[in-house]
Amino acid sequence: MSLSKKWSQHRLKLWDEFYDPSMSREALIANVPTGIDAVQWASYVQYRLDPTTLEMCRKNKEARKKQTISHTGGSKPYARKRNEIFLATGRKASRGEIYIETHKKKDGSFVTDEARAIAEKN
């Protein structure tokens, strides 16, 4: 898990470092970073400049702007958190319980007043 996360961050760092919007696709492909295979770099540049990838990046950027409440779940999937609650309590956790568990700090307080208000509605 750690290795894949580090590789993903490294790829993004390479892209940020070597991408220049004023360069053509061919120039970007020719500008291969040191230590990276030219064929793999060409494939990565093609992927990053693909219209579907650009659209996905744009949509993700817009979605991130709308997220105002932070959570404490980290990268752990909700299914895994739900299973942990099941193992601890012996019953399935509801969506509301998962929300509360992933929006509280270790000391039991909510991360924000907004998160507390949402939890109290449930």
C-alpha cells in the first residue's frame, strides 16, 4: 500500500515538473525524465493528455472544491470500517454510525461544528 502511494505521488511530481502546456505532445514525449523508460513515459504522457483523463481530472477538481468537512477515516474504505464495527459490536453499522465514526477525533469530539450538526440530524 505504501509503495503504491509513493509511486502515485512520484508520478504526479514528475508530471508537475515536466509538463509544460506550451509544449506539443511530441515535445513532451521527447522530454523523458532521467531514470524513466522512454516507452513508459510516452504511454504516461498519452494517458495524461487523453480527453477522458482531462475530463476526469476536471470533474475531480470540482468535486474537491465542494468538500468542506474533513474526516478522520484516512484512506481506509468504509467497508473496512463497517467490518471493524461489526467485529467490535456484533451487528451491522448504519450509514449514520459510519459517518459519526469517521468524523470524530480520537478524544471523541467532532472535527467541525458542521459535522456535529449533520450527525445530530441522523
